[in-house]
Amino acid sequence: MSVIYKPTGMAREYSPYALNLYIGCSHHCKYCYAPHTLQRAEENYFGKPSPRKDVLKYLEKDLQKNVYYEQILLSFIGDVYCDNSDDSQTTRTALELLSAYHAPVAVLSKGGKKMLRDLDVFKTFEDRIAAGTTLTFHDETKSRAWEPYASSPKERLETLKILHENGIKTFASFEPTIEPKESLKLIERTLEENSVDHYKIGKINHYKDADKWQDWRRYLIDCIALLRPAGKEVYYKFCLRRLAPDVPLTKEEKTPDEYIVRA
Ligand code: SF4
């Protein structure tokens, strides 16, 4: 059984390869699409997940059999630094294996400072790793309402700063954007702190009639106005671009794999 796989559909915009170590998540985000994707009842998804059976054994077999030149994202399903049954020991061992086989990796987490426990392993990848977080709300109360058990916005911003100061390439995912004003405030914070190298910008999807809530064209224009002068790497996701086809974007801003990590 192969545990490193090629995502399809909207997930493919994020990464050419992915690896899910735990099936389930403790963060309990209101907009989480994973139970639907897995066709699981919410009560069988949200909670304290255990590592997938023999996932490290299968990972090593994959790495022995194949050479990966393009990034493997940890993870689409769950969060490798949520509150899990082995305190993310499987995450650490998986990263050690991936590093030993020179595989390029991107780690996306809302676990905040828990990520920093593996900073020493991140460093062994040299330039073959990017570590990032989803930034959703600047306002603590709103963040708690939508992502009740994830780390606070303050902690996520501090984590990005520490990762960046330690020479790790950082990225921030603005998917979902729920309230553009909140996301724009977060972009401003990361620019002031110079803590993010690469931005992925999208919007909320698959949640009630979210498309109708906001002026997404205005949001795209405002993001461009902030990020282009700063000279940052930015990718605008198709779900956002398609709602503002008249807004001119550069080739790089529309190319999903432009800024991925490579071997
Ligand atoms: S962190 Fe991701 S997988 Fe976990 S609950 Fe939130 S959206 Fe779902």
C-alpha cells in the first residue's frame, strides 16, 4: 500500500503529492470538509486521532521504491500537530524518514508552537522544506468560534515568525478566507513582521452559501495591492480567481506549482 499519493481536484492546487498520517482531527473547524470527503460521521472524525495503522512502515517502503522531486504535503486530512494520541511522535518520525530520503516536504498546521518541537528536524531538510499555517481570523473571539480547538491567531503568527527567524521557508494559507477584512489584517501583520515567504490565497468553499457573503473581487484586488509591492511569492487559488476574471494576474500568481518545494 502506498501512503504518498497524488491529490486530485481542488487539492491538487496545493501540492503534487500528499501524505496523511492521522485520520481525524481535534481542531474541530466549523468549515471542515474532511468528514464529507471521507464519508464519515462528524463524531467519527473529530476527536483525538491515532496514527494510521503501519503508516511509517508503508512510508519507508514508498521512499525506498520512489524518488520524489516535488513537495509532499503533510497533510490534507487532519493536522499532524493537532491533539493526537501519540503527541505527534509519528509526525516527527515521518519527517526524519522523509529527510533521510531527501524528499521535499511542506507542513501545514494550525497547531501553533507545537510545530516548533520539530524545528531541529525541519532544519535537516535545508531548502527542501516549507512550514506554514492557515491564517483565518485576526480576532480571537471569531477564531475560537470557527476553529475552537486550534491555536490562537497570535500563536500562529508568533510561530511563523520563529520559523522564519530560524531560516525555514514559511507559507501562509488564506484558505478559507471567511471575512476578507480579517484576512487582510493578517496579511498586513505578516508583512510588518516579514514572517511569511509564500502566500496561498483562496476563500471559503463548500460551506452553506458562502460565495454570496462577500465581495470576492474586491478582496482579490486588495490582496494584490498589499502583496505585489512587497514582492512576495503569491498564488491565488482558482476558486477566488474565477469570481474576478477581469482582474489581471501574473503567470506566477496563477501557476499552482510555481513556488512549491523541490528536491
Ligand atoms: S485543521 Fe483541517 S482537518 Fe482539522 S478540523 Fe480544521 S479543517 Fe478539519
